[in-house]
Amino acid sequence: MNILLLGSGGRESALAYKISRSPLCDKLFIAPGNGGTGAYGTNIILKPTDFEAVDAVVDREKIDLLVVGNEDPLVAGIRDFFAERRPGLLIVGPGADGAALEGSKDFAKQFMTEMGIPTAAYRSFTSDTLAEGEDFLATLEPPYVLKADGLAAGKGVLIVDTLEEARKELREMLSGMFGAASATVVIEQFLSGIECSVFVLTDGNGGYRVLPVAKDYKRIGEGDTGPNTGGMGAVSPVVFADDEFMAKVDERIIRPTLRGLRERGIDYRGFIFLGLINVKGEPMVIEYNVRMGDPETEAVMLRVASDLVPALVGAAKGDLGDTELRHDSRAAVTVMAVSGGYPGSYSKGKEITGLDAVDSDVTVPFHAGTAVNTDGRLVTSGGRVIAFSSLGDTVEQALERSFKAVNAVDFDGKYFRRDIGADLLNYKK
């Protein structure tokens, strides 16, 4: 079958890598892709939110399966567009109604509250209720959590330590810090614990498969310091996400989520990302995303031992049936190399060297912010540049392999965290 994958980051590189290895995949197209995805298929330059352009590719290349990698097209309604335009096209990803789980933090919190899904206490505010928001902050214990209601490229969450700073940030968010995304701000109780990411692939009719669990690292600085990023690395498996913990996740979170979607008449076919926090052994939801995570996908795809395409097709058709999704028992880690200055301002177009020194038998360099310039050289084109992902018999071995690879590759301003996975290696219940 011919498959079109939308997106351009490390997540899409990892999905392209996995999809291209399936005997069911005749041709793979990645739109727009990046400087490395051409190794797995054909890059096509377009904006994933330009649905007419996507439709032209679907028509021209006789696409059978459309996999939507990032959230923007989903929230904008790409599934709804094709439901009318090409009802026979198989699509992995929810319609705009289901994508609201990520597109609106307020909607997601209301959904969780109504379904009895464990999550932090919260309230939502707009510029009209700013004074109430400032008063609500005073009722909470620090640190304070403020979230832009809409999409903000993974950077719309602020965690601040003082009430004065929290009130200041609330005013700035409601004044347009994140554009329209922060016209409504969700303020919620801070939960103390350790986070993990659980990924569910569902067919909208009660069938679902749980992918390998991962933990990502959002802060730019070692020791989880500094501002949030799109993700600096990931580890899978997660030591505390054992059978007991995952049974709680299934009973209290996954099943009620899927039931709530069906009760609302939402035909959700695709990935659900559960951003969880382990609070003294009890899982609670921090957020939903409606696609795979990044950089977790770069580790998770290495641990999916079975062919992914049958599961994608089953989900898109609304019937996963007995399709298997086996997990590799080995560990996988991802270490992200980023541009100097990220997540603030950074330069682009820096030549990348040393990739030929990476042992491709043990480490896959999943490209994220890379491009090939007019001279044919591989250069940086984004904040997160390359995700170095490795399998190992242990987390320690996988980390050793990824750190060896990231040290072999160079570009001006390269930065990476050297403490990825350290908290899990030292974890004690």
C-alpha cells in the first residue's frame, strides 16, 4: 500500500523508519519531511495544514493510508476534511472533536472531571476573569502551574515558584504571550511525583493497544532546570511503570477515556498520548495529546517488535481485531542534540558533520531539525536537530551507545543533556 506521513520532526523520522520496514508498505511519502527522512521514503514539500495540497498528493500518489504525525492538522480538522472529500481514505488520527483533547486544555480537564479520571484540581480563566484568577492562585500552594488552553508548540506550560511571579505570568499569558493559545489559561494544582508517557492506539470501537511506556525530559538544563523545550531525550521502559501501576492506568484512565469518547459520539481512531505523573504509586493525568510524543517516539519505535502498519490500518478501519503489537524486552533511549540558544533564539544553517562515524547497527540518528542546503550539505534547520536513539540490553548500555553517537556528531553550538535517564537509574519506590 502507499502511505503518506505528515510531519517533519524526529517523531515523524521514527515513524517513517518503522513504517518503511513493513512488507505492507509499497511506497512511503513524508510531507514535508526533513534532511534525514528521505532515507525512508520520498519527501514532498507542503504544509500539513494545507489540506488541498495534501489532497493533491493523496490523489496523485494513490495514497491508501494517511498517518498524521503532528497535532496541528488534527486540531484543524484534517480527518473531517477527508471524510467529505475522500471517505474511502484510511486515516490514523481523530477528527477535530477528538483532537480537542489536546487542542483545548480546558476541554480536556472538563472531560477528565466528568469521567472521574484522576487529575489535578483546576480552574480556567480569561482576561474578563483575571481578578478571579489572581485570587485563585492565592488559594494554592507553590509552585504554580499555568497552561495555555490552546496549542503552543509544547511550550505553553509555565511552572513558577512565587505568587507574585504567577500573577505576573497570568497577566502576560492572557495578554497574548502565546497568541490566541493563551486567550484562556488553565491554572491547576501542582502535583509532586515522577512523570511518564503512555501511548494508546485505538480503533474507536473499544479496541486498543498500549505501546511501550517512556519518560521524556522537557527542561533544557541538567537536573531538570531552565525553561521547557519540546523534549531533550527519552527512556523506555520506565522502571516504576510495572504491571501493578499499568493495571491502574488501564482501569482508571485508558478505559474511562475511551468510554467517554464513545459516549460523546466521538469516533476516535488513532493515538492517544497520556501524560501521566506517578504520585506515591497512583497514576494521575497531567495532559492528553492526540498523537505520539516527541522525543518519546524515537525511543518507543525501537521497542515495537512487531510490524506497526497492520495496527495502523486496523485502527484506521475501526477494527484492531486480534492485531498484535509486541514489545521488545530491551531498553531504548533517545538523546537529543539541539541548537545553541534553544529554546530561545538560535541560528540555522550550521553544517552537521560526523554522522558517518555513528554505528548504525546500534544507534539510529532520527533527524528532526535538519535540511539539505543548495550545496547538498546537511545543515541545522531547527532547535532540536537530531535524536540519537539506541537499543541496549540495559538502560545503561543504551545510554552509552547514544552518548557515544551524539559525541561523534558535530555542528556549531551543539548542546545535549548528559543526565538523560539518571533519575530512573537511581529510582527507588
